[in-house]
Amino acid sequence: MALTMLRGPDRATLYDPPMDDAADRAERSARELARRSGTERHDVLVVLGTGLARTAELLGAGDDGLPLDTLPFFPPFSVDGHVALGWSVPLAGRQVLLYGGRCHLYEGHAPRDVVHPLRTAMAAGCTTVVLTAAAGGLRSDLGNGSVLVVEDHLNLTGCSPLDGPVFVDMTGAYDPGLQALALAAPDPARAAVARRPGVYAQVRGPQLETPAEIRMLGTLGADVVGMSMALETVAARQAGARVLGLAVVTNPAATHEAALDVAGIGAVGAAAAPAVAAIVRHVVGSSS
């Protein structure tokens, strides 16, 4: 079943070795995940962005996380604010797989390696994915610590996690029903969540954007900008999963007025962990 989800509705053939290989690797990682976590199947994946690892604790994770970078084919997580640990947590009658961080294109990984942890979760049974990420805010109502519910994205990385003629429909990539639940989450989320959803632009990084690039992104329709999420969403939609995107605004987008506080991004993300946990708890408890 998981192989079918990853390969798409048509039977895989010898002409599709890259995607076959991605599915096989995900299956192998999922089997090892099940063995080491003691949980045969998961329902929901939550990926925690920069500074948000404490969200796992707030959702019931203990100190004994599974080292993700010891699972087969998992790339190393080398960025500050990302914890290479995973937890299997029961929540509202569902089994949630929590990742304390992610890897990125700018770390030198290929797109298929960046999304391998997500594909492993799909192979482990997850049909709902919550992607969180730190982001720079372009919209005037998005102050530091606010959480934007993502309704669409711009993939400006110049690459895709898909290989070969794999044509995935990205219409409604971010599930409207999950968006509605996130927008209705109670406090402490209510005060942090922006009332209007928005568009997340993924750039490659690692350099932050210039003021001119920010003006361009605004013209293209972006409300926030970051260096993750879009590629993972493509891979999740290929597998048929429902996706919720949550962008935590950790800094204002670049202007000519002031330098950005790059060092403070993780701290702003950490402060938003209670709001993110409340959203996840509400969404998981209210969705089927």
C-alpha cells in the first residue's frame, strides 16, 4: 500500500527506477522505525521547524527520543534549532510521529534526501502531515511569534523531489479542512494565529533574502518566506496525504531599514512552541 502511494496509481515499471528506489528506501526505513519505536503504524506526522522542538514535549514526548539520523538512509540534521530525534506519541486516539527537526537543500542534500524522512512516515502509515517552519514575514499583520496557516506555496528552489514523469496535482495542496481547524484552535493558539491564511515561498538559501528579493516575492504573492516546506508538501501530495502548513514568523523580511537578527530566530520559534502545540492538539483531536 505504501509503495503504491509513493509510486502513484499506476504500476511501477523498470522505466521508473528513481521513484522505485525512493519508495523502497522509505519502506526499509519505516520497518526499522516500527521495530525501534515499538509502534507498527502511525497516523499523523508532525515536522518541527527551527526552534520548535519543545513542541514535542508539550505534546507528550519523553526524553527517550529515537535518533533519526541512525535510521536507514536518513540524512544528518546539521542546523542549529533542529533536533535529530523522533517520538511516537498517542494523541486523541491517534498515533503521532514527531520529528524534532528536518534537513534542508542548503545543507548539500539532494531533494529526494530532504524528503526521505517524510516518505518514511508515509510508508509507516501516516495519512496526515503537519509541517511547521520558521519564516520571515512580508505581510504587515505578521509580527514575530505569529503563526500563519499556509494555504498555498511558491516553490522557488528550482528543483523537485519527484523524478521522471510523475505528474502530481498540486491544486488544494494544503488541505482546506485542516486549515479551518487550525484557524479555530483555542488559546494559547488563538492569540498567535493570523486570522487570514497566506502563501509560503520556499527559497534555497542559506543566505537570507535581499530587500529587492523581498519586493519580488511580495509581487509574486508571498506572505512569508523560508527554506523548507514546499518540497515536503510535493512529496506528501504525491503520497496522497492531507497537509497542514504552519509558518512561525521569526523575523521580519529584509528591508533597507535594519539588519536582521539571525541569531534570535531560534528563540522566537521556541517561544511559539505552546501555540504550535495547541494547534496540533486541536487539529489531531478534531480531524478524522
